[in-house]
Amino acid sequence: MTSNNQITKIAIIIQFLFFGLVSCGQNTKVESSIHLKVQERTDKIFDSLVKFRRDFHINPEVSGKEKRTSKKIAEYLLSLGLEVKTGIGGYGVVGILRTKKRGNGSLGGPI
């Protein structure tokens, strides 16, 4: 897996987690080079993430019963080559990015 693919996957995960902040126009100063790379990749996939968000809003599901949403997210993460765990607390989805680098388990750790 190339470094660019890893950065793209990380960018997607971050966007899914923090999409609300990005869509509200939050503009934070990015200081480290890895954060700049993630931001650049995020900018490239932003339109596709907006399409996902719009689709989810057009096809809402009852809280706790997000079967379709969960399936779409899991399929997308799988298509990126991530390890995916489903059924977390119901319809929760977790995408796991495995790298050869050792990390410390925090967002600020090595990627």
C-alpha cells in the first residue's frame, strides 16, 4: 500500500469523524507536515464526502437502526482496503488502518 493511499484513508476517517466541524467552516492552523498531507488529501475527496452526507440526509434512518448507512460506510471503507468491524453497539462501524509503523494509539501519534 502506498503512502498516498494511507494518507487518503486517514483523511476519509478523519472526515467521517469530524465532518460537522469541516462543514461548519472551521479553519484551523495545521502545523505538522503529516497534517498538511492529510488536509490536502481531504480536500481532494471532499466532494465525494459531501455526496455521502447528502445521500444520508435524503435517506434518513431512525437512530439506532441505521442499517443502510452502516452498510454504505462499511462498503466504502472496505473498498479503500481498510479492515472493517461492523455490529459495534448495534450498527456501528469501525475502519482500521493497519500500517507497518508502530503507533502510540493517539491521533497525534505516528502514522
